[in-house]
Amino acid sequence: MILPIVDGADTAPFWDAAREGQLVVQSCGDCGLLRFPPGPVCSHCRSARHEWTPVSGDAVIWSFVVAHGPTLPEYAEYTPFPLAVVTLAEGPQLRMVGNVLSGQDARLNSFGADDLAIGDPVRVAFRKLADDVSIPVWVPALPAPGD
Amino acid sequence: MSRTHAGLKDRTAIVGIGATDFARSAPGSEHELAAEAVLKALRDAGLDPSEVDGLCSYSMEGVGEDELARTLGMGDIGWFARTPAGGGGACATVGLAATAIATGQADVVVAWRSRKRGARASRPWAQTPERVGGLDAFVKPAGLIRPVDEIAMTARRYMHETGATREHLADIAITIRRHAQLNPKALMSDRTLTREDYFAARMVSDPLCLYDNCLETDGAAAVVLVSAERAVDLPRPPVFVHAAAQGISDGSLMMRPFLAEDALRTPAQVCADRLWGRADIRPGDVDVAQIYDAFTPLVLFSLEAYGFCKPGEAAALTPNGGLGLGGTLPVNTSGGSLSEAYLHGYNLILEAVRQVRGTSTAQVEGAQWSFVCSSDAVPTSALLLRGGTR
Ligand SMILES: [Zn+2]
């Protein structure tokens, strides 16, 4: 698998948290706006102060594709497999790319095109790719009691 | 002011075009291909290489300005520039060249693109390193690796919101293939594409199949620009640069507009606002359009962004040959990126010129206003070209 560089100065806190099973995004140290992907300055108030804040891990599918080959060898054995862009519950400005799986340790192709729909609720889980790397993945959310 | 500034209007013209043959695998280097295309364009313009004093290409171009100038004996070069964002920068090379000439920084500018991408091993995605940083760290480990995956992601959302379907994408691929069949230089000139073929093809990144993807190609293409005053003394009928524009939409990132909050407000919408603000005509006055088609959905995005239909209604233009010769708006009349050649959109500029000259293999009769745009998934650019007298 392609792995992220996890010790970059701007992004290490994200990967440190992911290894601990927690999803974090940057929050502006002045106006509080949440942002992802990370960046050096708040696009709203232009403050350079920020901290990393945990988010709920709830999201909905904004869109998805199902990747067929040809692709890189380490992904080819799983084709076709779905890939999604999700919008986090904390705001429409927060989008993440990830696999949609039946569980954090499921195969990349545990779902097909017919199993997913735009707007489906999902929840974050973390998939360990290497000793130093866990990445967020998305698992369909069970309806809350009473739904 | 800048959105409606007409400072470039008709002040420069494209006076020469040239291209190599297009192939899945050409024997020459990019350097050789570039030299051939540029020499052809200068010969077409009736100008000697020694008269060139300006050069413009893409930031991704592999052939240096210095190499090209030395190889072709151009002598001293006084102006050069490059445009970013891969296929989004095609039209911007012409816009920049026109700006240089109109502001007196150069007299004869060559703009070009050469590429060897026919072999799969040469594709950038196939060379992804084991560890990736920056934005890629949040995108590629999941397996979102190829440009087609990125386009398909935005495309499914667009289809969801507008009701466009794979039938409309098929219309685009089939119409553009028909145009290629009229063009002996097109890679797909002798290959038919039926609706049955389209739906029988393998998926590449669902909702996109094989025929929604362009042809990776080896080849080069070039244009020559001079001032409008000088253009009238040259052998070819001048093709005036009536308007040029660029655009980056709020929050969108290269190939990943889905990270912007308003992800379907594409870069082309920003570019369109400026292009039409600087032009004497409206979208309905355009005779023929060359629309960046590395992937079929980009045609829908651009048709809508540039105002050739109402918002969300681009799909209604595609059925019944609406984008073919004799249709509402003929597009990609040489076969485009899908069926002529994929040269990061440069062959589209040459075809836009041929239409105004009246020399296309799929000529729109009496075409005077020719539109061409670059990739609508990245920082983009567009041109409005016109024929006739200044
Ligand atoms: Zn702020």
C-alpha cells in the first residue's frame, strides 16, 4: 500500500491521533473554524494559530467511485473496490477521502457499487497499514435507536 | 475592472499552427517532437525561426526554452513564461503570449506542448512513491491514485445533482469519435464507436468506463502569435485572439475540486465570467467549440460553466447529435482528446484555429467565432478566437 509520510511538521498530529484511533482536524486558534486538509493559516480570519481538535467521526458520503484496474499492483488484487469522499458532520468545509468498508479490518472490496449511495451515513474507523501508520476508513453507520 | 477589461481584444493573432503525427508510440524524443511541431508552425506562418523572440509552454513541459531556441537557431530570446496546472494551462499559454505581444515584450511568440505518454509505464500515477506527503498523504493511501478516479468522484456527484447519466457520457464519446473518423490524423480515425460498444466496455472507475477516458499519446503541437498589425502581412488569414481568461474557483485544488465546500462551482465558472466580460459576443454566438475532454464529464462541466446551457442542463445538449456537426454546438471537431490525441489539450487549440480558417476536416460552414477551453478540474483557461478583418 502507498503510505503517508507521518512525521511531517504540518501533519504529524493527525497521524499520531490516527494511531490512537482518534480523528482530529485543525481548529483556528482565534476564530475556531475547523479546517481540513491542514494548512498554515485560517482562510477565514488569517490567523496562523491553530490546534488539533477531535471530531465526532460521523460523516455522510458526498460521492464515491468504484475503482477497477489497471491500478498499482498492491491495490490491483482488490479491484473493483469503492472509494469515497465524505463530508464530516462538523461542517460542509470538511471533506475526507477514504475507503468504505464493512469493518476496519475488512478487505478493500467488502462493498460494491450497489451497496453505497450518496448521502449514506458513515462512521470513522482506523485501519492499520504499518507499525507507524493507521488511516481513517469509513464504515456504514447503523441507524440510531428510534430511527 | 479586470473582469471586463478588453485590453487584449483582437490585438494579437495566431498566424501559424503545426503538429507532429500523433501515435501511441513515436520513435523520437520529446525534444525532436517539439522541434518538428514548432518548425511546421513557423513554416505555416511564413516566419523564420530567427524571427522568434518569445517562447511559452506548460510548467510540465519537458523541453526547455533554451534547448528549443538553440536547436532551431532562434538566436536571442527576450521573453518566456510557463503556465501551471497541466491540461488547465493550454489556453493560458496563448493568453500569456498575447499579453507579451500586446504589452511590447515580444514580437513573435511560439507556444507549444510536446509529450510522450503513450506507454503505460510513463504515466505519472504508475510512478507513485511508497510514501507520499502533502495533500497526497490524505488521498492516495486509500487507493485514489489515478486522475480518472478523481474525475469520476466529482462526476458521480454532478450526475446525482443534475440527472445526467451514462447515456449522456456515451453521447459525448460517440459524437467526438464520429468527428475523429473525418480526420485522417486522429488516432481513432478508422475505429467506430457504437452505443453498444460503449456499454460493453470495461469500467475503469465507476461511473466511468474505458471510452470516457482520453488516449494517452506521443506527439507535439505548436502555435505562432504576432500582433494584429503584423498578422495581416503574413500568408495565412489571421485568427485573432478576441478574449483570453483564466480561473481558480474558491477552495478548489488541482484535480480535487471535491475538497472545496462548493465543489460543483468549477474553475471554468470563474474563467467564464472573465472571458465573456471581455468579449463582444455571448455564448450563443459561438460557432464551434473545442472543450477539454480528457474525460467525458469535463465536457458537461465546461458546457455548463461557459454558459452554453442553463446551470445543470448540459446533459440536455448531448442527445441526437446536439454536439455534432449540424447540432446546437459542434464540439471537438477533430476528435478531441478522446479520439484524436491527448496532448494536454493543445490539439484543441489547433482545431479551433482551423475552424476559423475554414480548413477543418469537420468544418462548420462559415465559422467565425471559435471557442476553446482547457481542463475544468484544475486551475484553468480559455480563449475566444475570431476570423475576419480586425
Ligand atoms: Zn480563524
